[in-house]
Amino acid sequence: MPQPPAPSAQVTAAEISRIAGVTRATVSNWRRRHEDFPEPSGGTESSPLYDLESVRAWLASRGHASAATPSEELRTTLRLHAHGGGTSDLLLLVLAVAGRSPEELTAATQLPDADLAAHAQRDAASTSDAVPDAEQVHFETGDAAALRALYACVRDEGGQAALGVLAERELEDSAASGAYQTPVPLADLLARLIPGSPARILDPACGSGTLLAAAARRGARELYGQDTLPVQARRSAVSLMLTAPEATVTVHAADSLRADAFPGLVADAVLCNPPFGVRDWGHDELAYDPRWAYGVPPRAESELAWVQHALAHLTPGGYAALLLPPATAGRASGRRVRAELVRGGALRAVIALPVGAAVPLHVGLQIWVLQRPEPGGPERKSVLFVDTAAVTAAGRGGTAVTARTRGASRSASPDWAGITARALGAWRAFTESPDAYEGEPGVAHAAGVLDLLDDVVDLTPARLVRASPAEVDPAELSVEADATRRNLAEAAKSLARTAGQKGWSAAGASAREWRTATASDLSRGGALTLLRTLPDSVRSRGQAAGGGDGMPETRAVLTGSDIATGSGPTGEPMGLYDDTAPVIAVGDVLVRAVASTDGPMARVAGKEDAGALPGPQVHLFRPDPARLDAWFLAGFLGAEENIAGASTGSTVLTVSPGRLRVPLLPLEEQRRYGEAFRHVHALRAEARRATRLAEETARLLSGGLTGGQLLPRGT
């Protein structure tokens, strides 16, 4: 009996806009104006879904070629032509072909369906032993569409991009939840907190392998990972083999607490971002486990089980850095275990991060740095506490007050350069001389072990780094507050002058419309050049980024956060660049690679940016000044609707630079728009400066009044 055809995938209006390379408003207009536009095949009245094949046929009938990126094409093809073996076979295929040349990958896409399936099966089978729980590979003729899309994605965007799409797809198909990637700057910070150059690294909750990749960038050559989710373990293994081909990678899929895959492993260091708030972690069956050297973790304290699991795998003197929720530092149920960690010298530092540094974004997470005590080693008399969310007033009297504006902290991008500098600066000074470390009032403090062992053993940094009012000189604070107030008054006047300049007029009865072209089209026509930081998997194939002039490690890096906050380049190369990396020049247009509403998405590079490297999350557009005005280009590339139409992803929206659209206008008219966008940039900068000074003035005055250094008028 013949089988009915498999149903086509369904897409939203937003997905249609990405496929066609138009805005969502254009799709809405198509629905209203064209009677033959496909009818909804599912969803709701407010969020309809459309049959993907019907949409593609309609677009083709009107001459709309697909503008989707290779990764978006792969994502769509997987929805239409799901491979019967799941994504495991395709993960193996990514690993096998990531090192192939573009010519070899193109040749594979041109094979007949049957030959392509056989070719891919041979490729994937060659790496089956490298991936956890990989079964025998089998591809059929019906998989050809997905295979072609995968080869094309690896060729054009690199193995990591294809890997991300496959892992995302498998997580959607499974019942797994709560799988979030550790931000790369945070992973780098955890890796840099480990002193020396450890070679053997373990991550017992490795997820996608971000922490192990950070360790590999710092020279680790033996990488061990374990994760409860098989898809994450497979993704981690493949990702690490792509980014660290010189390292030995061993990854297993199992619950690290209940079924430790490395019971005899003694690691030089442990990095971990474990799951939070898990009650069913094995409390009852693991009650007599030898790992609990500092006390049996209570049922509600799974995080303290992970802490002791990490310590149990360390060589004596080895370090561990774990990302933990703030409740771990103060919950009453964990008091006894915390006390033993402090008393035994295992806990070396607790570093508080600002709200929004990592998921969950509404909570300020903490980094715990631990060290396995050495038999006969030195007595550890203190623990370092650092609050990177603190705003430090650098007055001569050492005044410092922790400012925690919840709403602002949630919306602003983390200042990773500042966070990293503050955390590493305090940690390195403390490790050089723990007993002589004086700290920085309001930011960092080394608390004595005996002082911490009270009735609650609260290890919250914000409580322990507070400056004592007696340490602040009233006269110096008064002078500092008055100087800041005068600066605020001048900034307010400058903002008023900028806001008073009107440089626009109404378009008329209806909004102006214009023809547009994608950035890819403009690049092909020579109007601009698009330069990006290449993925590790592409660099490992020996392809040059182009446009560089050497000395990457001596240059600053301009990050996406710098664009959002309007600061100069604050990042560090971190070994991510070679001497072919593109270098920013005056007049370049810089666009953040991750869509967000927490600040501008684009800006024109000035003199302060020239010579820096674009960060991994930054796209660099270099316009031909004879054809494109830089400020005009930046204004339209960074427009909210433009960014939305060129973004893909679910949790994190990644901007596809080639799909951003630019109006086709004469150069003289571009310059008029450019001048208007330049004015908007100046207005935003003045407003940001005035806001910062207002917050600083209010903080100094409030802290001085409540601390007793300042008195109200007439007192």
C-alpha cells in the first residue's frame, strides 16, 4: 500500500521574511495585496503558520530567489527532510568534512542523489569512533537535500555554524530544556582564573564544550567532558575536535554525579557551569559517596555536590572554577558544607558577576574558585571576595559604593573587559601574597577564615567587600561630589544644545519608499567589502581572513559591548587572531553580530577605533566612499527592522550581515541622511554621558549622606 507523502514543514511570517530576504512588513503586505498568497495551514489567527513548500513555490513564481544564509537553508531543509537517523550521523559528517577545501565540498553538492548519499556515508563512517554513543552511519537517497545543505553550510560558514544548527535541531526534537551556552567571554574568564598552564582539564557538565574550548585556547592538551544530554556530549566532542585539533578529546554522555565516567581521573584543573537548583541529583543513593569530603550535600544543595565532585577530581594543589547561583553562598541548608570548605582551605575566592552576565539573566551569578589542599601544604588563612558589579569611585580617599540599579543592569550588555580586568587583577594580587593583600574598598576584600565561620557562613561578596564609613574622608568625598556635580551640569547643557538642533521634517501623507539591495549584493558590486572574524574551524583549514597587517596580539579588540556602550576598544585578542585578521580603519562601519535592544547596533569607526581588531561578535563593513556614505550606511544597517529581518535563531538572534538591506540612493542624498544619523549618534553620546554623571553624582551624595561623611544643608 503506497505511503502518503510526508507533510511539509510549517513556517511563520518572520521565517518567510528571512527566506525571501525582505522585512516582516513586506510579508504582511503580500498577505493583504496578493489573493494567491498561500493560506495559513496552521497556528492561530494572531500567529499563523504557512506550508513551506507552498510559500517557496509562490516566491519562485514571482521571481524571488531565496536570500537565506547557508545555515538558514540547512535549518529549513532539516525541517522538510528529516534524516531518519537523527542528527548524530550528520554531526559525524560535519567532523569529517570540516577540513575539506571549498572545491571538494562544492563537488560533493553536485553529485547525483545516490552517489551523494554513498559519498557522505563513507565520510561520516570514518569518524564514528570519535563521537559518544554514535551508531552505525546510514544515509539514503532521500537524505540528499539535507546532505547538500550541510556540505554547503560547512563550505560557506564553517563547521561550527553547521554544528550549531544540528544541535539546535536535536534539542528541539528532544524533551531537553535548560541547555544554555556559556558566553565566550565568561568562559575565557573562568579559564584565566586557573593559575599556570594546566594540561589536563575536566568539565563534568560540558554542554556544548565552551569552557573546554577556552581551556584549549590557553594551551590545555587533554580535554575531558561529560554531559547528561547525549546531544550535548556529541556536539561538544565534535566542536572541540574542530577548534582544538591538536588536543586529545574524550567526552562521554552520562550523569556525572550518579555515573562518573572518569572515576580515576586526576585533572590539573576543573571548569564547570553545572545545572542549578536540581533536587533529584542523587542525594539518597549517594549519601555515602567518598567524594563528600566536606560533608554530605543537602538535598536542596546540588551545587555543593558539584563543588565537591570537582575537588575530588583535582590533583593536590589543582584549581577549579565553577559558575554558581548566588543562593549557594548564603542558603541556610548549605551552611555546614560551606564552613568545611572555608575551614579546610578549599575555597579560595568568590567573585560576583553583574546581573545579565549569563543565563539566568535576572540573577547575578558567582564564580567560585577552589583549590584542592596539598598534604602538608601552607595554611590558608583568608578567602578573596570580589564584586565585579561594584561601581568604584576612584577618589583619593578610596571611596567606593556598590550601585545596583536592577533595571539598568538587566538591559545593559556586560562590560566583559571591565569585569575580567577587575576579577583577574584582584585574584592575581591575592594569589601572589594572600596574607599581605589589602584589597580595594567596595570591590575586593580578603576575609579571614575565622571571621567567615559565624552562625550563617554567608559568603556573598557584596556583603563582605563593603567599605567601612570610617575609611572615607569627609572633606575628600565632598570635593569629589562637587566636581562630579559640576561635570553633570555641563553635560546637561551640552545635551540640551544637541537636542535643540532639529534636522528632519515630515515625509508627507505617507512614508517614503525606496528600492533596496542586500549587503551581499553591494559587496558583489564592489560598493563595500564585508570582513568578519572567521570561525576557528575555517581558520584551521588555512584560509586567510584578508586585510590584516600582522601583530594581532598587540592590538585592542572592539567588541559588541563597545558598540552598545559607545566606548573605545576594550577587548583583548586572547589568542583568537592570526596575522591575516582584518584591522579596523577610520570610516569602517561596525555592526554587532547578535541582535539586541540594549544600545545601538552599528557605528562608524573613528580615530579611537582605528588599528583595533573587530571582535568575534562584530561584522565589519568597509564602504567605498565614492559610492556609499559611511554614516548613511551605519544608520540603515543598524535600523531595528533591518536587524530583525536579517536575524536568525531562537534564544540568541544572530545577525546575517549579507542579508541586511540598504536603500539605493544617490551619494548626495546619502550624505544628507548621513549627517542626520551623525546627529543622532551625537545625541545618544551626550545622553549617555549625562546619564552616567547623574548616576555617579547621586551615588556619591547618597553614599556620603548615609555614611555620615556629608550633611544636609543647614545642619
